[in-house]
Amino acid sequence: MTPSEPEPGLRTLKKQRTRQTIADVAIALFLDRGFAQVSVAEIAAAAEVSKPTLFRYFATKEELVLHRFADHLGEAGRVVRDRAAGLTPLDALERHHLAGLAAHEPQTGLTDDPEVLAFLRLVYETPELSAQLLDYVDADADALAEALDPEGGIAARLFAAQYVAVRQVLARTAWAGLAGGQDIAEAGPRAVAETATAFALLRDGARAQGF
């Protein structure tokens, strides 16, 4: 929170805590029993709220899980808009991804935190969730395309789609290695090398369009 932003009131804080509680309870149940085996009614009961209250915070069952990805929606577009002078959009995106790998940020897939690995397994291996995740990916691609070309040119939209697809493959590949028992000390350099390969492939096409 910046100094200019007001402190949230008690009502807002209560809503934030309720939302977090519902989500935490839902994810714990999903991890324990599986996404399809847990009903919304069970989640509401476990979180000690009514079903209508639950749906005021989360419009769908899938959103109970995927809201965690919402924090990163539009991130690629922000990286491009806020990049340093003289840095190409693709170079800025590569630096950002490498920084995420170095920090073992969950969205890169390069983390050995058991809870995060289990959460990503839930998302990747649950058809309803992995399909719904594509909506977040599409929204991120749209935001990146707008940052690249506010006029909505086809080149920007094609590049943005390629970039977010590559980012998803890199994240899932990193996660799969660690989930399969790979040590993070080995997985880290491999993820960096795979990132270099991915961005080299992207750069060939991006250079022709000035990205």
C-alpha cells in the first residue's frame, strides 16, 4: 500500500478475511479429496458461510482455486509498459522471467515448496481447472498485446499469444521436474537454459516486428 492509499476499513478487512478463509478451506478440501469430489455446499459448511455468501465472493467453483492466478493478470503487459529505456519488450519479458526463476516464484513452476507443488498439480491435473486457466492466459495475452500495440495490430496479438504459451510451457516443465523428484539445485539451471532456448526462438520472430 502506498502512502496515498487509505487504510482499509474494518468492513473491508472482514470481507478480505472471509474471502481468504473460503478459498483456503476450499483448496485444502480439493487437495485432500480431489476437485470433483468436493461440493460447493461442503465448502460453505466447512468455511462456516452460506452458499449465497460463498458465491458473492467466488462466482464459480473453479474460481475458488484459480483466483490465485488473478494477481498476475496483466503482469506481462505491465513489464512491457514499464521497461527501461532502450530495452526491447522481449528482453524485458525475459529478464522478468529469469528474475522470477531466481526468486523461485510459484508462477514460474520453479519452487520446491510442497504446498505450491501440490496446488499446481491440482490445477494442471484437473481438467476443469486446466481448461478454465486458459481464460486467464487469454486475458494476459490480450493485455500484453495492448501494451505492445494499442491499435490492436495482428502482429502484436500473435506475438502475445506465442509468449504466454511459451511461458506456460516453461512453468509446467519446471513444475513437472520438481514434482517428479528433481532437486531444485539441478532444476534451476535447467529452467534457465530452457528459458534461453525459448526466448531465442521467440526472438527470431519478434525481431522482424520490432518487439
